[in-house]
Amino acid sequence: MDRVRRLAMQMINGYPTKFSVDYEANKKVLSDLAIFRVKGLRNEVVGYITRYYKMREAEAQPQDEEEPQVAEETEAPAPS
């Protein structure tokens, strides 16, 4: 896994604007930029790059989806 991560980070650092969150587009870009003798290794590197960009995109979006919960005030029973 270290080899996949190292290769992916080299590609991301060298060509940061070429990749996106689209797996198929990243696979085509990587095939144009580098020569992989093993298709499985290329696919693992592309998968890592795609996950990396999806994580970055998720971190960049504001987390407004989680609304703060407001505790409801409970009424005490009236004394009799």
C-alpha cells in the first residue's frame, strides 16, 4: 500500500490540476502521464487519487448538514 500511496502522491503533487473526483477521467489522465506495466497497480493508484480528491472536496464543503439539536424545555407538572 505504501507504493500505491507514494506513486499517487507523486502524481498529485506533480499535476494537481489534472485530476478530479471522476475515476474514469483520472484513469485516462494517468495513462497519458505515466506508463504502468501492471493494470491492477494503475487502477489502485487511480482509486487512491480519486478517494483523495473526494476527501478534499468533502472537507472543503461547509458542514451545515448537521443541525444543532435544541433541547426542548419540559414543563413541570403543576402542584395540586
